[in-house]
Amino acid sequence: MITLTPMAQLNATVILRRELSPGLFEIWIRPDEGIPDFLPGQYVALGLPESHEGGEKEKLVKRAYSIASSPERKDALEFYIAEVTEGQLSPRLVRLTEGDRIFVQRKYVGTFTLESVPAGSDLVFVATGTGIAPFVSMLRTHGTIEKYSSLTLLHGVRYSADLAYRDELLELQSKRGENFRYYATVSREGPPNWSGEHGYVQKFFTEGKVSVAPETHHLFLCGNPAMIEEVCQLLEGQGFKEHTKKQPGNIHFEKYW
Ligand SMILES: Cc1cc2nc3c(=O)[nH]c(=O)nc-3n(C[C@H](O)[C@H](O)[C@H](O)COP(=O)(O)OP(=O)(O)OC[C@H]3O[C@@H](n4cnc5c(N)ncnc54)[C@H](O)[C@@H]3O)c2cc1C
């Protein structure tokens, strides 16, 4: 079997890279072989050689990233990536520029999708930071909103500048009326920069701003594991059950670390 050097495995090109706020980047990538069908909510591994030299003995450093673009878009994949300052891959990913080569895993994977949720359910998406990416993919895909009785997206970030996709989501909300609601909260900033909700995203439940019932609602949680654990604990106390392949439930989550 022929083993390709890390450089030879780079199979995609960065076509756009934009810093949305300090440390948070939108990156568009075009795989050489096109984009296969995938489900909104799925992720793919991105990778780079261990060093800039990409020597023969090196390996690719790979990490999972949720796809923010809709599967209907076939010219590029969009990612929303946070720079983890001490991290091995993300600081290098976010410094790529247009035309740079990158590895994109051929298999697009993940079970954090809407497949198991019955039509007509009420959905609540809860995201911290870049955990909004899979929800953006779902919302951008035709038919998602129409399929459910209601859809609510809660996004918690540190600073108001980190509220990525806000304009797109507000526009969607104004078009969709009661069917789609978008709420944001900011934990480290107040007036004059931000006069909206303050605190962690869990507040929407603990303060009764969003009410959910296990008979009707499915919750999707994505991002910071501490948020996911807290919300799960809170909801399990109200009769919600974690969804697994073997035992269908109504809490679905994707922990980013
Ligand atoms: C299914 C899945 C989907 C993901 N999708 C995304 C995505 O869309 N966007 C995105 O930015 N990241 C996403 N991640 C996280 C990503 O895979 C990497 O873990 C992250 O980019 C850090 O990689 P690194 O090599 O720079 O850091 P590493 O060298 O791997 O690790 C550094 C340390 O940072 C911690 N860490 C990882 N991510 C974060 C974070 N965001 N904030 C604080 N600490 C962190 C890890 O626990 C680790 O201890 C996803 C993870 C999973 C499992």
C-alpha cells in the first residue's frame, strides 16, 4: 500500500477566511472532489501536517468541525472556528489564507441531526459560541422550519461581537414570525455595548423565559460541555431523556471538548 505524505493528502482549498470577532473565524473550504450529500448537523475532520514542512514521517493533525453551510450548497463548505490559543490545530487553521491547501476527511459523519425527530415536534436549539454552526446548517436547509411546530434557537456568547450569524438569524425570525424565535445572551458585557439578555444560556430555562415539555419538545445542545451537563441535569429533572440510537429520547447533544 502506498502511504501518501501529509502534503500529498491535502485535498481541498481555502476559498475564504474572515475574522468575525477576536479569535472567531468563518472559513470556507472547497474540496477537490466536490461535496457529497450529508445531513445538516454533521461534521467532518479537517487537518494539516504536523509542521509547515510536512515531512514524510509526519502525520496529519486532525480535528472535528461542524459544517455550518447547508448540504444544498455544493460549491464550498463553511466552518465557524474558535482559536484555542494553546491548541495544536485551531491556531494554524485560523491563520490559513485564501488559496492554502487543507485536508478534509472524505466521510462526513455525526448523529447530531434531525432525522430521529418526528415532524410536528417543537424544537429548541441551545448553543454556546461556535456550537451554533450545526444549527445554522439546519436552519439554512429548505424545509427544516416548515417541518416542526416551532423552532427556538438560544445562543450564549461572552461578548456581543461574538454573536455570529445574528443578522441572518434576525432576518429569518422576521420572515418566519412565531415559527422561529432567536434569543441571544451575553455573559461578559453589558450596556452600552449590549443591552439585551445577560448571563449564561441556561438562564432561558432557569428564569422561565423558554418553557419546554417532554411530551412535545426535543432539545439539541451544542458546544461547551459544562453548559450541556447543566442543561441536561435541569431537563432530566423535568422528565426529559437523553436520546441514544438504542433508546430514543428528547435531549440530543454534541460536546465540542
Ligand atoms: C463533533 C465536534 C464538532 C466540533 N465542531 C467545532 C466547530 O464547529 N468549531 C470549533 O471551533 N470547534 C469545533 N470542535 C472542537 C474542535 O474539534 C477542536 O477540539 C478545537 O478546534 C481545538 O483543537 P486544537 O487542536 O486547537 O486544540 P487541542 O490541542 O486539541 O486541545 C486544546 C484543549 O482545548 C480544549 N478545547 C477544545 N475546544 C475548545 C473551545 N472551543 N474552547 C475552549 N477550550 C477548547 C480541549 O479540551 C483541549 O484540552 C468540534 C468538536 C467536536 C467533537
